[in-house]
Amino acid sequence: CKDEIEKLSVLASKWNFQNKAYLLQAEEQFSSMNFDLAERLYDNAISSSKTHKFVNEEALANELAGYFYLETGRRNRSVHYFSQAFEKYNEWGAIAKANTLTAYLDESDRYR
């Protein structure tokens, strides 16, 4: 998988693929329990999506980062990412998808 991601990173348009490569790498590092690198890669994916104006992919990167923080025991930090995902999904027009995140946001409010 890693070789394929690197190959696509080289061959594909940086504009179109950079954020996707970061997100795939973040997920790979998360599954390998390399949490420090995963954290940086999620933020890179979000930043690249924002720079290239891919609102839907910015939403997805925020959502996956939210799950990452939730799964690594940083519930308070996950709220920020889920909130950003909620906002971006709504901006993109994916209201039903955004509403699926309210369960995580509502649950997080109980732990504050």
C-alpha cells in the first residue's frame, strides 16, 4: 500500500492528489500506531484540502482526524475536528452526513 501511495504521489497532479496522499498516509500511520506522525499527516491533509479548495475532502480529513483522536483517548481534541467536519459537510451541502456527526458532538458535550 505504501509503495502505491508513493507512486501516485509522484505520478498524479500535486493539486489533485496531495491531500489524498496525506490522508492515506495518516490512516496508515494510525493503523501502525505511529500516532505522532499520523497527527501531523491528518493536519497536512486538512491544510492541503483547504488550500486546494476541496471542501468535501477537508470535511473527510477532519472527520477521520476526529476518529483518530477519539480512538487515541483524546476526546476533547476530537471535538474540534468533528466540529470542523460538521461545518465543512454543511458547507458542501451534505447535510445528512453532517448530522451523523452530531452524535459525537453531543456525546462529547457530556464529558466537558
